[in-house]
Amino acid sequence: MPAMPAVTDAIDLRSDTVTRPTAAMRAAMAAAEVGDDVYGEDPTVNRLQERAAELLGKPAALYVPSGTMANQIALLCHCERGDDVLTGEGNHVVLYESGAGSAWAGVGFTVLGSGGVFNAEQMSAAIKPSEYHSPRTRLVALENTHNRGGGRIFPQSDVDAIAEAAHARGLVVHLDGARIWNASAATGTAVARLAAPADTVSACFSKGLGAPVGSVLAGPSALIKRAHRFRKMLGGGMRQAGVLAAAALHALDHHVARLTEDHAHARQLAEGLSRLPGLVCAPVQTNIVLCDLPGRAADAFQAAAAARGVLFYAIGPHRVRLVTHLGISAKDVALALERVTAVWAEKP
């Protein structure tokens, strides 16, 4: 994505990854007890892994530098080269991981559904024949919430049905739960329940929860043991990583309940933007707002708003994405709307 011009009082709605550690989080990081995590000796990392596994309802978890690495390790653990992965339209593992699935795991992708979601019937129909000349369908990859779909929540009834049908056909299921905390906050459903149908789940600490670094991959103990090897192969061993794990633990303690604030701010933002003539916002489910600008270039609108101190991204010729997060208040949303309204009134 293109760099943004520096604006001293910018309201940054580009992503929930732009948050900065709070003072309390920095204090927790500074006080963290550490050891060599590659040897399994960092007590803070171990505590985070145990806590994350418990929350996600899985036997074990592994702390890794990024959500991309968590997803790629899942592919490596579940698949062989040449295997086929069934996944939703616009899923992160296809669009936003630099082709890593093909480069490292050697898998291909069959894209299903629309807006990131699909159903068990579509999944079953896409399974490749078992003859030796076809790719072997091995894995179903879900994303909840769905980034490209505007923070869309994957209906749990569909997740349950997909997993049941997949397991009946001998397939495994991986859930990219980078924003599973948002899905839980919006639905009131425990993350363990959201993750229960999946064999493995990844979850991120550096998006809605506001930690500076890190994700986990959770699943069966034997698989997570293999995942340690793949993390090492991919360069993900971080030694005294407890200073980072402490931030994630602090986020789990203090930043989960407040996610509903981000969702409220996203609705406030969408309601204000929808009042602009000709601008159409998709329904908001969590903390991501998608707006269509018929007849107006999204990149030009992005640039004009950035010049006035409101940062967001064009994600299509006539579509923009705005994301609320820990660093955005209701006052920020009101000011952003004031500035964007002025930009919208200008001639394209």
C-alpha cells in the first residue's frame, strides 16, 4: 500500500495495526521476565501460549511474529506440496501473504463464495476428485472476521456445517482468526466456541488488541510441536521474546472488553459518511468500514483526505476502507467526518 504524507494531527484510520503501546503496556513489557524462547525457556512466552490455548479452546499454542507466519505454519503442518486449499473470496491467506502459500507450502487455492464467506454445499462441491491426476483437496481455510469483506463475521452455523462436512470427507479446517476477538465482542460468543470447529486457529494480538507484535497458532499438541520446527525454518524464533509476549498478555487483560468501543466508533463513522451524497457504506459488523464512491476515483479521494489529515486506504477503483482501533476516540471520528465532508464537497 502507498505511503501517506506526514500530517502532525492525522487521524489514522488505515488499519488497526497502527496502534502504539499504551503506557501501561510499555511498563508491562519493561518488567517482563525473559529467557530464550527458542529453547522454550521464556516464562512470559510460555504463560502467553498457555493462556492463548485456553482461551481458544485448544490443547497448545505457539507464539509467532505475525499472523502471516501463523497461517503459513498451519499450511505447512496440514498440507503436502501440490495440495489444494478451499478458501473464501479475498481471504488474507490468498491476497495478503505475498504468495507464501504457493512459495513455501506449495499449495494451490480454490476460491469459494462471495465477500469471504461460503457454505458447506459450496465447499463440498469444490472438493477435487480423488484420481491421481487431480490436486488433492486437503484443507479448508476460513477467515473470521473477514478483512476484505469489511470486518464481516462468518456465520457460526456455516462454520459448524463446513467443518462437519469437511471432517466427514477427511479434510482439515484452519481458521484465520486474526480478528477473532472482534468477532467475539460483536456476537457475545466466546472465542473458544468460535474456534471449536477448526483443527487449528491463528489469532493476532497486534490488530484490535493493540499489542506491537505477535500472533499465536493453536491446535493439537502434536501439531504444535511440529509447528515449532516450521517456525524455526521460517526464521520466527525470537529468543527473549517475553518483552513482546508481555504486551500481548496485557492486551488480553485490558483491551478485549473495550473492542465494543471500536465497533461503536465504526458505526458512528459509517453513519456520518452515509450522509454524504453519492457515497455508500456497507453495513458495519465490527471495526471496519467499506465505502463505495460511484463515479469518483478512490485513490484521489484518499489523497485529498490525507492532505487534510485523515488517513485511510483505497482498496479498489471506487472503494475505500476505514478502520477504527485503540487509538481512535469518538472525538476523532467526529473530526474525521468534518474533514472528509469538506473533501467530499470539493470537485473531483
